[in-house]
Amino acid sequence: MSIDLAPFVKSYDVRGLVGSQLTSEVVEALSAAFVDELGAAGTDVVVGHDMRDSSPEFASAFSRGARARGANVVSIGLCSTDETYFASGTFQAPAAMFTASHNPATYNGIKFSRAGAQGISFDTGLKAIRDRAQAYLDGGLDRVEQEGTHREVDVLADYAAYLRSLVDLSGIRPIRVVVDAGNGMGGMTVPAVLGEAAGLPALPIEIVPMYFELDGTFPNHEANPLEPKNIVDLQKAVIEHGADLGLAFDGDADRCFVVDEKGAAVTPSAVAAIVALREITRVQAQNPDEHIRVIHNLITSLAVPETIERAGAEPLRTRVGHSFIKDEMKASGAIFGGEHSAHYYFRDFWGADNGMLAAMHLLAEFGSQSEPLSSLADRFSPYPMSGEINSTVEDIPAAYARIVDAFAHEEMDELDGLTVRGEQDGVFWWFNVRPSNTEPLLRLNAEAATREVMESVRDRVLALIRA
């Protein structure tokens, strides 16, 4: 019986259980469909993979399917997702990355890109790829007469050198940084970019490594730093080593999370504001007449657009999700984009997201001044936030209707879920409620100018969601 692709071809990637959903046959069909949909026969297609046990096999299956439809496969082997974007941008070729990011070891997936690291979402090609692949699975894969070629290329050194060219860390003060790679791909990319493993000059950065061994079974903790339990080891190590800060990467190393010298988490919104300010200042110096735009998604702190506006740039508010933001980066010409999920996008990186590059900007900013990171971060985190709170809800439309009725007299929009804004005793507040794409969940994010008001709004909305 053919596998139904619909349950695990998501809004902007493929993510499924190995064996029961993702198999070599499924991957071959998806890769053939990818080549067909993008018209890539006779041209290069990049494929890379993370350290999960199933990833090398799936990358090989992708190569077979793509070559069967006439594409020339450029295999870059073990890599971070950032590296596939680099290869896609450098070679101007479509790309596929095999990873399930922060998901447990039983999962794997595919992140597709068009040439130049442009995103592919369900509405901009992924649905068509799914439907073509389903037809191949059900009816058999057609092979072209002139099959494509396969070659292997190592891009790690060029990737590291390119990032070093974007952010100069050579002149910062000496700093000590604990890095938790979570047994993911950061264990390979951090020594190359911030160390000397790729043959680059030493930086004034002492790296204290944690869980750098590549291991797709994630023996120490899940490679999902968004979950507080997964950064506990890092927080302890920062204090034990007297480090200036800590960095945690997710499994495919495209997201970076930060803790300060006290072991406290620095919000991704604060990181986004810091990087935005650096990028705005840099572009203003290069081209004073440019109208600068910076993207933030709708669940980042209000401090992010405030920082952008104070610096003389235009903030652009978007939906959550990397494919949407990549599309907006291209359409608007924005120089930077930040999400509260710790995805950071750069015009100088083909509009794609790169957690390592964001980390380098943070290190450069921190290392160019004398105050501790906690003080620096506090300046960009003025408002209390709830963090994302997930609630299992059987009847999502009913919960949604209860919220709309309760806040009917407040300002609302439905750019992505429901965002409501208001004031309580002269104190601003806002919240956003979004349904999950894959589970019966409602996700709540709230913020206010004071903790008391934030907690009041948060609790009121949660009561409505869970009624």
C-alpha cells in the first residue's frame, strides 16, 4: 500500500516518522517531484544532511530520485541547514536538507530551497511537489533517458570564511563562551567558524564545548533549546566556568539561543533587536540614502519594532514561519529579519536564516563594550513576556470565538491567528493566539509594559482557551 504524503508534508517543510512515513522510496519520489516542479533537469541540485542515523541513507535516496529525473546532484554531505543555504546561494542551485531540526531521533525531514536559498512553502510549490510525488509513489517513477550526475563538494571552509567576512570578530575583547551543540551539527560548524578547524585565524574567543559529538540519538538532551529543560546544563556550565555567556544550537544548527553570565536566558527578541540595530547602523554608514526595512514576526517583543524605528528604519510585521519571511525578505529588500523562535534572516545571506551569523553579531556587539551581557540584554528587553504557552483544545473554533467575543471592543487583526491590543490602567498589552498546523493546540504569546498586566491578560486568555 502506498504511503499517504499529506500528513507529513507540512506548511514549509517535510517532517515525519522514519520508517512508517519517511522511507527511501518516499524520498526518491519527493526528490523526483522536486526536480520536476522546479524544472531542474540538466542543472545542479544541492543535497546535504545532518547527523541523524537515517540521514545519509535518505540523502542517497534523494540523489537517486533527482538523477532519475535528470538533475545533477551536488552532495555536500554532513552539514548544518545554514550550509545548504550557503551552497544554494553560492551555486545558485535548488537545495534539499535532510533534518528534523529539534525533533526527537525517531523523526527526519526535508527542508527544500529554490535557487539562491529562496524558501518553498505549501502555497509556493510544496503542495505541488507533494502531489507529484504521490503520483510517482502510486504509479511508479519515470526515468529520463539522460540521467543526471553526482559529485561531492565540501563547503564548510568556504562557509566559515564567508561568515567571517560578514562579521569581524578579530578586534573584540577576549571572551569565554560555553557552547552547547546538543550533539547536533553545531559540533561541526562552531569549531570551523569560531575556531581554527577550517584553517581560519584564531579569534579572541575561548570556546568551552558541550556535547559537540555528532550523535543523532541525542544522548544528553533533545536539541531543542526553546524548551527550558534543554538549556539547564548550559546555564550551569556558564556559571561553573565563569563564562561571559552561553550559546545553544538546535539539531541542524540554524537556530541559536543565548544565556547571560548569570545563566539567565536572553530572549530571542532581545537578540533580534541587537542584531537589527547593528545591521541598520552598518547599512546606514554604507548608503545613507537607502530606505532600510527590517522584518519582525508578530510574536516578537514590541521592543523590536521600537528599536528599528528609533534607528531610522522601517519595521515590517509578518506571519510566523521561515518560508513566509524569506519571501518577504526578497519582496521588500529587508536587510534583516528576526523571529521570537530564534530564526534570524540576513540580506547578505540570500535572505535566509542563519543562527551562527546572529551569534557572531551578538559576540561582536558584546565584545566591543565592557558591560556584562545581562546589562546589555536588559536594555533590549524592557517588557515582560509570557513566552509561548501551548494548550490542547478539542474545539479550536469555539475557543477562538470565545476570545473574539471577550475582546470585541479592542483592536484586532488576523494576519496570523488572532492578535489583540489594548490598554489597562494606561499600560499597553497585546497577545496573539495561533492554532498549530499539525496538532490540536492553541499557542498563546502575551506581552505588556508591566508584569502585573501581562499576567492578568495571559490568565484571562488562558481561561477562555481552556474553558
